[in-house]
Amino acid sequence: MLGGPLKRAQDITAKYLLELEPDRMLVYYRIRAGLPQKAEPYAGWDGGGRNLTGHIAGHYLSAVSLMYLATGDARFKQRADHVVRELQIVQEKHGDGYLSALEGGREAFAALSKGDIRSAAFDLNGLWSPWYTLHKTFAGLRDAHRHAGSQTALRVETKFATWAEGVLAPLDDAQIARMLNTEHGGMNEVLADLYADTGDRRWLDLSYRFEHHELTDALKRHQDNLNGKHGNCQIPKLIGSAARYAYVGDAGDLMAASFFWDRVTQHHSYATGGHGLAEYFGPPDVLGARVDGRACESCTTYNMLKLTRRLFSFRPDAFYADFQERAIFNHALASIDPESGRTSYMVPVGRGVQQEYQDMLRSFTCCVGTGMENHGLYGDGLYHESADTLWVNLFVPSSAQFTLGAVRLEMDTSFPEGDSATIRLALPTPKSFTLAVRRPSWAGDDFGIRVNGQSIDQPRIAALRAGPAGGRDVPIDRPAIQPSTYVNLRRTWKVGDTVEITFRKSVRLEPTLDRTTVTAIMWGPLALASDHGPRVEGRGETADGAATIPPPPPPVPVLVAAGRPLAEWLVPAGSRVGDFRATGVARVPSEPGICNGRHADTVLPDAWPPLQYLRRSHHAVGALGQRNGDRGRARARPSPRGSDVRLRAAGRCRPGPPIQLSERPGGSRPPAGGRPRKPSRHRMVLVRHAGRRLEQRCGHRDVPQ
């Protein structure tokens, strides 16, 4: 990574990782082994009692190992080696391979091994998702071995797996199935990886014991059984399926993993690439009714990106790269505060919402853990290679060293704000191969590519769209989001060759399938977010520092613009590229609390035809009137004209100073708690910022963002 917003996020995370104290994460590991503690423990979800105690040490070990791979900074390897040594000491003290910080862990697993299985969604024998927590330790040891070169980590992991094998050995399939009803992370993944790292088939067999047939059997039959299931409990299981397919070629694993990915990305995901409301899947293609509230957990996007990279390696398809780009720039990048480095548990998409930033030294939630890893993974999947092809998937300032021809590639780009990229190649001797450069569908026909200054003609985007395939050319054959393609440049490449790429981002609406009036406004691959003012700090918090329900939001405008060309009312705002203003289309109902937006941030706003909006608004006001003893009489008429709303790329959202709401002549604000005054003509609200702006994500597809 050489620059740009992803590099900044990586640097902020690197600084945070070096500020953390590993010995504080390891306190409860030592206590469970009867060893004296070396520091005061961290609190939050990594604290004592019934918690995910020990999960942060695992995440941290993965994070520093990945950051070492990404940066080459020896300080991260030193951190990884230190954690591995400490875990080795703990394991040796236990004497049987056991390695856990969970209070009551030994007793719970001993009961499990005897067939005493009391399982619920997040509780197994009185512990909070114990296999999920142990999975983080397994994964940290794997990453320390693979990315930081620690042979000790592999030995510790192997002994740990031997202990796990012994726990499950007495259990029959029915007992295992009952155990797997509790969240267990990606245990099948780490054991399949251990098989790959050691060549010992016993770990592959143990991986299959963690196969959750109640989920995966239906997926192998291409049945969408996700409705009502917790999102982040499921994705790691399919990452494990994909990993196992890579090692042994089990077709069922590939069918389950790929079908799951297809359903989540095409039928359960919002415009930002995130999914889930209150952490759970809903019915497929029902998104417009599920945008408000705590949507899009950061852990789920982290895991979907891991699965995406795996699947691309099996079958290079630009559609995987499309999702990777969307999820990284709209969710993963937006999950980190660009100044403080705080992680957001949710990156919501609803109306008037704001992110749930965590206390990075106190909360230690699951999303703090995956956030440690996420921003060191941006370089993974930017490029891929095979025996004769190099794939260029994303436009990020970066350099890469390939095995093929010892090629070194460097990309210079100002994306996501900019509209061009330049690739420079260096290789010791001329080499013939294919350079496959992704042509993003969002650029349409405004895409160009030149090799050493010579333009390469490209077909029009319409010619690349799939046809009726021998049948009728019905609308289902024309998806709203056309997959991208690759420009395959086959030639003999030599040192100094350059490839120049241009792409223009245009704005478009991307509505939800179930409610066309709930829509995102996209600028190329970027979801725009409307700005409703500064975030409200000092909200209620739990004892571990996790944010709770925010205070009541200010009214959020509805955009009454359906049927009008987008370019007619959405115009660039100011001198900063990527900022827009929706002009003359915003409506704020005259009674506080009536408008469709309820929070402080919007990625998916409501876009209504004018007459439909007037009917809806009268109905809403009437409902409030009944509660106030007014028997349903509509007491205020929404303005027939609109106001302005500022929007910008959602990934650039951050806290800012107070906004100014200034009314233009012709209307008045209703008194707080009183009856609204009759508007004299119309009411327009202009949103002005006093300096920096808070950005909102539009999470609805019924309203243009």
C-alpha cells in the first residue's frame, strides 16, 4: 500500500496495535493456568466472568502477523513472537494442550466430552460461545506461523488441536450436531488450514466434525435458509468450506460456499456491501423495509471479504472484485474513524443513523477484534496471479511482486476521488503473459485504456451485457448491477511498460428490490451519504463501553424527486470532488418526528413521487393528531417545494462541528411541543456546515440518498 485512504486506515491501525499491551490480553490465560499475572487485564468483552475472554489476544496475534506481512515492520513480528511464547508457556503449564482464558472453560469442556450438552445460540454449558472464542486463538497461531514465520506457533496450534480432538472423540454425530447449535466461529476453517500446514489428515477429519449440516446441507441443495439466522455465526462456517475445497476439492464445500456468497451479496446486502439488521438475516430481497436501525455489523463484512477472496482464487470473476470494491470502500473503510482510529460496531445505512464507535481500550467487542485485522488486509486481493495471467482487481496506490516472470507492478491512482490510474511494470527479462485489467461496469462507456501511449479500443458496455441466452430477453436477464469485465492485454511485456486507465464515475440510483422508493445514490461504486449534522457523543453506554440506543434524531428530509432525471436535481457542491447537493427536492414534514428519516445519518433515503408523498405525509400527521386528541385531522400541509441536502461519499463520514439549519423566507418552524404554525407559502431548509461536516450513510432503497 503506497497511499490513499486505505493506506491511511492501515497506518492508523498499525499505530493502535503498537499502543496496545499484549501482556494485558494474556492475563486470564495465565490465571487459568495457575501462573502469576504480569499486568492488569483489559476489560469489556475480554474481561473476566462470562465473556469472550481471550478472544482479543487471538485477534491481536492475527493482526500483528498480518501487519508484518503488509508492512515488513519488524516490530510487528516481535509482538507476534512475544504472544506466541507466552501462549506456549501457558499451554505447557496445562500439560495437555489446552489453551484458553475462559473462566470455567475446563469444566464446561469436560462436561461436553461426557455428553452433557446444554446448547443455545450463544451459550454452551454456561459459556458464551466458547468454540468461537477458541477459534480466535487457533487463527492467531495459524497467522503467526503463516505470515510471521513462527514454527513455535505451529507446534502450539497442533497441540491445541490434539486437545480439541480428544474432547470430541467420545461424541456421536447427534451430540456433535447439538453442540454445533451454539456459535462456533470458523473451527472447520482453522483445522482445514492446519491439515494444509502439516499434511496430517487427522486435522481434515476433525474439520469435518465441525461441519454444521443443519446449515450447509440446504445450501448445497441451493436452498436459501438464511432468514432469521445470525449473520456472523454463519459466514465463518462457509469460509471453512471454501478453505477445505481448496485443499481436497470436495464439490459439496464449493457448492455451499459459492451459493451462500451469491445469496448474501445479491439478495441480502445493502448498497454498501453490508448486510443484516440487528445482526440477523431477513427474507431474501426484502431490504427496503429493513434499513432503519442497527444494520450492517462490521464483523460480517470482514468475513464476507475473506470469503470473496477465497472464491475469486477458484474462479476469477470480476463480480467478486465488484463486491470487494464496494464492501471495502463503503463499509470497511467507513468502519474506522479517520482521526481517532475508533472502530464502529455497526456501519448503518438507515435514515438519520450514526455509527457505534467503540472505546478502543475498554470495549474490546468482536468488531474491535476484526477491526484490528481488517485494515491490514486491504492489500490482499488487489491482485491475483496464475501461471500465465496477472489480474488487476482494484484501483489502489500499491506495488506488488509476482512470481510470474518476477514481475513487479506499481499502481499510481487518486481513486476513489480521482478518475485515472497508471500501472508501471518492471521485470528482469521480457515475458509473454496476460495482464487482465478490470473494467468496472460503473464507468459505463467512459472507460479508456492505453498501453505505452497507444489507445486500445473497447466495445460499448451494452455489447458486454448478457443476452437472452437463447430465450426471451425478459427483464430478469438485465440485472440492475451489471458485472464488470476484464480487458485482457496479451503481449510480451518488458521493463518500463505502462498501462494508463481512465474511468469516469457517474451518479445513479440503486433502489431496493422490494421498495423502489428506497434507494441509494451511487457515485461510481461509492454510496453517497446525506449530512444531517454532527454526531451526538456522550450517548448511553454499557459497562464495557459499547454504545447503546442513541438519543432521538433530528427530522430527516424525504427526497421528493421520483420521475425526474437525477442530473436535474443532484449537482456538485463546492470544490471538493465527491460532494453533491440535492437541490429543491428535500421535504421535511411540519411536525417533528413525522418524517421518514429517524436518525442522524442517511445512506438509503426515501424518494417519493410528489402526490404519493403528500398522501403519506397527511396520513402521518393525522396519526399524530389522533394521539394528541385531534381525531386524525391533518394539521399541517407539507411544502410543495423542496430544500437542499448535502451528500458525499459515505466512506468519508466523520464527526464535525454543528451544522446550521437556516430557513428561507416563507415558512416557520413549529414550536417545540406545540401546534405547528400555518406556513405562509412554502418552507425550505438549507443545510450549512460550520467547517467540517459529518457524513451520513444512506441505508435505504426507498429514498434516494
